[in-house]
Amino acid sequence: MNIKGDTLIKIVKLGRPMFLFDGFLLFIMGALLAVIFNAEFSLTKFIMGYSILLLCHLAVHYSNDYYDFKTDSLSGPSTVSAGSGVLLENPELKQFSKGFAVVLNLLSVVLAAVFTVIFSYPAEFFLLAVFGNFLAWFYTAPPLKLAYNRLGEVSNALYGILLPSAGFFTLMGTLTIPMLIFTIPLAFSRLFLTNSANIPDMEGDKLGGKITLVVANGRRFGFKFIGVSAFMMTLSFALISVTSLYPQVLNFKVITFISLIPLSLGILELLKMPLDRESATKYATFNIKSIFLIGILINSYFVFLILS
């Protein structure tokens, strides 16, 4: 197939590469935690492990743009949500987007199988990858259409568990109780992020039949839920700090302090309660950037601990 340069650019844009950074932050967070737990860092394992996630993460962008076409056409793209907008302007790429998503999902699963065999990892590693790709595909695809059937938030909370677990598993070769406990506040961070992304799309999602918490209960409830999610994330990190499950070098009070960034925004939004789309989108954008920021800060703290 002969693909012109401008078409190739559109295909790349369709994959929303800038939003891959969030998944990378979670993956590397789990990998760094494994190193703090004395796992040996293997560049080969890291690259192969992240490639499994990258393929899956890309796939969900292409499949979502295909299955969300109607909904996105009703709300239009924003800086934080409603797809890439490429298919709205280039509907001839719809079938390509769907087919490419299938190929990416299959490649992700195949690479996970290869990784499992090469490094003699337990079958759970492969099953983790299969489950991640299952969630990615059926997030918007029928018959499950999780995002359209009140399960979108649950799916994204699970990503807060799966992505760092994948990074940890990649280097450690197993999952541990401390790792799974560490993902609890990260699951709340996904709820904070997901509901923030759904805030601008409320009207379009409602017309398109996507039943999110924001659609079902309104922006006021959405901002309240965002605030509660931020509080639970901070509280979870604070409670982890009083356990003795982690190496002494790891001070969860530092991470708890970092988590105050989205919590501060959540409190501010409860006070301001911006309900019109324009102002709500502005605050939702701040929320999403704050999650990226705390990911960078936590990873930087982990790197500091490892190097020192």
C-alpha cells in the first residue's frame, strides 16, 4: 500500500503519541520500584516489556477513534479528550484505524508470549498482557463497550494497577503484595484523570450514548468525584507510609507530599465549581497535567534513591 507523506502524518497523529507519555510514566514507575526492591535492571527486558505496553496503548487510541467516531463528532476534539479529530476530518481512514488497532493488539500479545518464553517467566506475565489488551479493545468496541456501559471508570482504574504492575513484573519476574498495595493510590489517580478527561465531553458523550459518571450525574458530581479521588490517592499514600513493607530508603511521606498537587486542584475546583464547558475544560486540563507532573516527580524521586 502506497501511503503519502501527509497521510502518514495523519496516521501518526491518529495514534495521539503525546498521550503515550502517561503510560510510560506508570510503566517506568513500576520498573523503578522493582529496582528499589533489588531487582536487576535489564535494558533488554525493559525495552521488550515496554514495547508490549506501547503496542497495546497505541491500539486503544486507534480503536477508540474508530468506535468513538459518532460521539467525537458531537463534541469535537479538545486538548485533553474526544479523540485526535483525524477521523472527523478524514473519514476514509476509519477502516484503516480499526484494522491497525487489531494488528497492534495482536503484536502486543505475540511479543508478550515471546518475552515469556525467552526469559522463562511465569504464565501470569502473558495473562497480564492479554488482559490489558482485552481491556484496551473492549473499552469502546462491541459487544462490551465498557466506556458506554458505566464501566469506563472501572477500566481506567484497572489501568492504574496494570501499567505499573507490568513495569514491576518486567524486571522483578513476579508480582508482590507491596507492589499491588502501591497501585491502590495509582488506581485513584486514574479515576481523577478519567473523570477530568470526561468533564469537557459531557454534552457530546450524552448525545452519543456514552454513559460516564459525568454524563449520568453532571459536572458538579464529576468535580466532587475528582476531589474525592484526589483525597483517596493522598490518603492511600499516607497510609502506606506507616507500613513496614517497603525498603527503609523509600519515604512515602515524600510521595504523599507530591500527591498534594492534584488534591489542591481538586479542593480548588470544589470551591470554584466551574460548570460551563469552557471553564470546566480549563480546570480539567490542569488536572490532567497535574497527574503527568506527579508521575514525573515520583519517578524522579525513585531515580534519586537508586542513584544515591
